Amino acid sequence: MTKYPEIEVSLVGKDGNAFAIMGEVSKALRKAGVSSDEVNEYTSQSMSGDYDNLLRTAMRWVSVS
């Protein structure tokens, strides 16, 4: 289940760049008014594993295309 399904993030062209993916998702969360604590939680979860974890975390938090 996606935490913020109304927030859509396009990751086209971001393949392989973990920091670009985290940046796009974080930026979208902030733009949507998500609290800094929540954005920090997203970032922490994203960084807690490998690249596949990063992608799974993004998909758990926002709608990814």
C-alpha cells in the first residue's frame, strides 16, 4: 500500500542514480506539504538497504512512474 498515492513521481531517466531518485521523491513530498519528519523518515528508510530497497521504498511512499 502506498502511503501518499496522490503524489506522483516520474523516475524516467533516473535509473541507477540513487541520489537522484531520493531527491525527486523528497522534493515531491515537500512540495505536497509532507512534514520534515516524514521526509526524513522516507530518506532514512531509503538509505537502509541496497538499490532495490531504495526503489521499493519509493513505491511504498509515492506513486512511481
